[in-house]
Amino acid sequence: MITFPGTPDLAPATQLLVHSAHWRQPWLPAMDDKHNPYAPSRASLAAAAVTPTASGGTWRDGTVLILTPEASLPSRCVRCNEPSEEPTKSRRIYWHSPWLYLLILANILIYAVVAVIVRKKAVVAPGLCSAHKKRRRTGIAVAWTLLIAGLALMLMGIESGKPVVAVVGLLLILVALLVSTNVTRIVRAKRIDTQYIQLKGCGAAFLDSMPPFAG
Ligand SMILES: [Zn+2]
């Protein structure tokens, strides 16, 4: 019996019919699907096969942006939805269960070690337009200036025995850290698991351009 790759195990007579179907109409020229007007539409077949991943794999759920690990973000600013200014950097984002913070109460070092081991990582490339890139660069410069000024004031205060100056320096350092966390982080993880990456920090216009998440 002749076997063809990918052919189900059919009786030889049936197999001959399957592979010689076009011989039954020898008066018709052989046609491939490209020229056959009766072939099913490729477009409709493609549409039927669209899966969430094939359609982009990105959704919005309220203020949260949800994407699959394979999905890539569109080349638009995640703040205002304008075209993003290239190049867009890929950024590593980490997440761990909020319960882990309880370990800080026991020992902050143990927390740090466990967090590094169990945290989940995702790589995303959130776009920013030229205006928002500029704003971020300015924010980073402001944070650095505050940090250096704060350190200088704190050291000066300690050295000259003026605790008020040292405390003002310490406050400036804290403000610098707050500014830095807010401006350098473009998006932050709400949750990362094997199926989805959930991000916070996207603007309303960008989120409005995303299809709603159906779960
Ligand atoms: Zn923007």
C-alpha cells in the first residue's frame, strides 16, 4: 500500500480517490488556490484564526495595561498616545507578591535576598514621545541635583555641628529619591505571572486605544 505523508490511514481505493480528485474532471485546467475563484477567502480564514496574541496581546482593564509576555507595545507614547520618539529602550520590570513585604518586619536583609530570588521579571519597551522623554530627562536631572545638594548640606551640617542643616540635607535626599522613583519609572508592575504582565502608570489616552480585557 502506498502511504503519503500526513495522509490518514485509508483503504488504498479511497486513497487513490483522495489524491486523484482533480483527475475526475480532466477537461478543467488544474488550478491552485491563488487563481481559483471558488477557493475559500484567505482573508476570512485569517480573521477566524485571530487569537489574542495575534491581535497584539495587549488590553486595558481600568487603569491597568495587560499584555502577554510575547506581546510588544505599539510605537506610541504610553503617557499621551502620540507617536513615540525612537529609539525605545527595553526595560526590565520586576514584581513579587505584596505578602513578601511582611518579611521586612523580620529582617530587611532576609527580605532583600528572598525578593531577588522569587521576584518575577518582564521585559517591556514602553514608548515615550519627544515631549515626555524631555520631561523625564529634566526630572532625572532635578533628582540628581537635589541628591547632590542634600548630601552636601548633610555633610556640612554634621561637620559644622549644625543639626538643622543636616536634617534639611536629609530631607532633600528623601525628596530626591521620591522624584527619582517617580520620573525614572515609566511604568510599574501591578502583577507579573506566566500568562500576563499587568502594568500601571499608562495615561488615559493610551489606555483608551487598547481593547478591553475580557479575562
Ligand atoms: Zn507623550
